[in-house]
Amino acid sequence: MKKVFQLLTVLMFSVVFPESVFAQHHHSHASHYEENWSEADHHPDHIVLNLTEDPSTSMSVTWRTDTSIRAGIAEIALATAAPKFWRYAQSYNAQTETLDAREVLHAGVASNYHSVTFTGLLPDTLYAYRVGDGRYWSEWFQFMTSSDKAKPFSFLYVGDAQNNILDLWARLIREGYRTAPEAGFIIHAGDLVNQAHSEQDWHEWFTAGSFIHSMLPSISTPGNHEVQSLNQEDASKNIRSLSVQWRPQFNLPLNGVPGYEETVYYIDYNDARIISLNSNYAPQEQKAWLEEVLKENSRKWTIITFHHPIYSASARRDNPLLRNQWKPVFDKYHVDLVLQGHDHSYARGRTKAYVENVLDGVNARDYTGTVYVVSVSGGKMYSLEPTGWDAFEAVEQERAAENTQLFQVISIDGDRLSYESYTAIGELYDAFDLRKSPDGTPNRFVERKGEAIPERRHQNTIPYEDNLPESLETKVLSENPGYQILRVFYFEEVEQKGYYVRLLKENTRMDIKIDTTGKVLEGN
């Protein structure tokens, strides 16, 4: 009997083949890693900087070792060109915790995590630091504190890394750092990894970013792939938990909603308030907190990041609960920019200006409400919704992309915010400016996409998906009358080659696995 699932069901739960089957495209080209490749040892690794509530005077760092290293130390000094700047280093004892994840699905390791928050730092100052235990040390890294006065700054923003992270995301994040080496921090808008608790996935993420994680502070928000079952019993009950690595390996502010620590929080960086929301849980509970955080916000610019989009970019996706709960608050407090992920495609658009009665005629398009962006940085790609955002009221999608890895550089200089999106090879793909008005009217909007390359779609890029040979396509369709082929991925296993095929018939979806002769291996 064929295994058939209704479309609404498969949007919520696993199908015949896990989504990872269709996400990990071109298996024959993916790297293989030994089982113990991601294990910690006594040398510090997974070194990551995180911003604090006040990044002008403090900075947090976290690192990993094996459990034989029971205490950690971090040293910090003012960075100078003299090689013995370390003579004046200050030492901090780390807070150490053991993560025993040997019984956790996809984890299977025990490691120690060490964290330090450097305090009493000087604003707008370059520091050098290293981490270790007094015998085994990392190299010295450098970071810059933010200014405590209004001063131009920039930051990076990326969508989902998620799949084939070391293979494909490494080039993207490194190109981003090369494009904006003076950036103050980087926003990761969820789905940093594919399997929430997988030590290999996290090791790929840290290895791909390498020293960038240790020099460019991260603001990370969890996606749905950071929230998965801890074991088979939880999976059978559809119980999902935040990645067991998330809180030990990140040291994010604790100023958010109780119960959602280090996933819901805010950071004031120079003249901007950056807010992280957790779109996996409790939107109404977060709404009340968000309202308070925005009500007392005195910063000029307000930027919010979370994973699931208010306005989805890709086909057959929508998040009405988030839109109904959060968008009215964004409108009320004139949020400038919302940065999201999840849809594995790119879309950028904006809502109408908040004060329409003073804007009429030609100049209305020169002003804007909140600008919404959905982006993707990794190698997993989906198709856009063909009608864009036409189904939604009072919002317009103005730029989109398929099958393209992207990173964004956002620069703030007083009353001007400049947004630029770049491809993985450094091409300008999208751009606009926002300008604050001194009289309190809505932001002026300056469209700059005309400076960028033509739009990218599946039709004018290297094919993302595979094609069945004509003989196999004929065989599959003849054996499944009324179905059409939706997706095809070629696979190579140790003793077998073939294709994963996704079929669609009206609202019914079916997955089969066939060999190179068309014999059905799974799905019947």
C-alpha cells in the first residue's frame, strides 16, 4: 500500500522521508566526517563572542573542551601593536558547566562549556583576549566594544545556514566577513543547524565560521530546527526541546521572558535597540514583554529578529498567528526593520506608512512603515510564492530571489539606515535606505535595487534539483496515474544509487525512493 499523506498534515509533521532527505541536495557531493570528528578535547574550541545588554562596556565569550578540563580562564588586554601587549592582561575565572548529552538524539557526547563576561571595558576600544585553562590556550583574538555615543556602525545579518554547513555556508559567511570586516556584530535569524542537538551540525557551524565567531559577536535567535525532540519517547509525543547546546554554548542576555532565556532578549547597541523573539513558542506571552520593551525604548532605530516570517516568501507557507499577534505591536511602535529566515528564499517588502492622512498623492511612496526581510544563507533552497505578498493587505513585496545564497550588511549613520544584500560571490543583490525625519513623520524610503544585479530565479540559475532520466520519469508517472513529479534528488549510498521522488496529486503528496532501474525501494 502506498504511503499517502494529506498536504495539511505534511506541513506539520514528518512525511515518508524526513525533510532532510530533500534538504541535503546532491548527497554525492557532500563531505563525510568521521564519527568522532566533532568531539571536544583539552584544547579550547567553539569559541564564540556574544553581545551583552551593554556592549560598550562588556562582552561575553564561551568555549568548549572535553570534561577533563574542569575549570577555564580568559585573559583580556588592551590591544596594541606591541607583541607583548599581554603583559597587562587581566584574568577572569570562567563559569564551567558539564553538558552530558550522551543519551540525547543526535548528540551522544559529554563536554564542558566555559563562559566569561568581561566587564568594566572602555567604549569604542579594541581588546585582545584568549581562553583556556592555564596550560592549553587558544590564540589571541580581537574585538571592538561599541561606542557609548552616536557613531556610525554596521552589522551583518544572515538567514538559515542549516544544511551542508561546512560545505556550503563556509564560503558565504567568509565572504560576508570580507565584505564588512568592520561590522560590529552578526545576526543569525534561526536554523543555524539542521538537527537541534547534533554535535556534528554544531561543529560544522563553528568550523565554517572559524575565527569569525571569535571576533564578530553573535546575536542568535532559534529556528524550528533548534527545537527538536530529545529522544524517541519525546518524538512519539511530539515534545520538542531547545537545542541542548544552545544555552551552554551561547551567553546571551537574560532580560527576556522567563522560561525563554537566551532566546527572547534585547540589546542596545549604540543608537539601535536589537530585539530577539522566539517564534517557536508563546507569541502572546512575548507580545506583552515586547510592548514594554518598545514602550520604554529611547533608541533611534528599532530592529527585530526572529525565525518564522510575518509574510512568508516561499510557496504554501504562512504564519498568521505571529502576524496577528506581533504586527500590530510593530505598527504601534514604528519598528523600522524586521529580519527573518525559515523560507529558504529571499523577499523584501514594506508596509504602508503609519500616518497616511499626512501623506497623499505622489509622495506617499517616498515614506514607509516597517520593512520586512526574509533571507537564506545556506545551501537549502525553496521556491517562491508566485504571487508574492499579493494576498496580504497593506504590504508590498519589492524584491525577491530563489536559489541564491545571500548575506546582508546593514549600516547606521545617524538618521540614515542603509541596507545591502549580497550574493555568496559578493554581487550586490538588493539595496535601500531608510531616513529618519526630524518632525517625527514616518521614515523616508529610498529604493536602490536599481544598483543591483538582475533578479535570480530557478530558471536563470544552475538547477537546484535533479531530473529523472526520461525513461524513469515515464515509468514513475505510468505507475502513479494522476500524479505529477514535484521534486527529485539523486542519491548515492554505499551499495546503491537512485532517486528520491516527491509526487503531487491535487492536495495529496507521496514520496518514493527508486533505484536507477526504476524499482521502488521505499514508499510502496
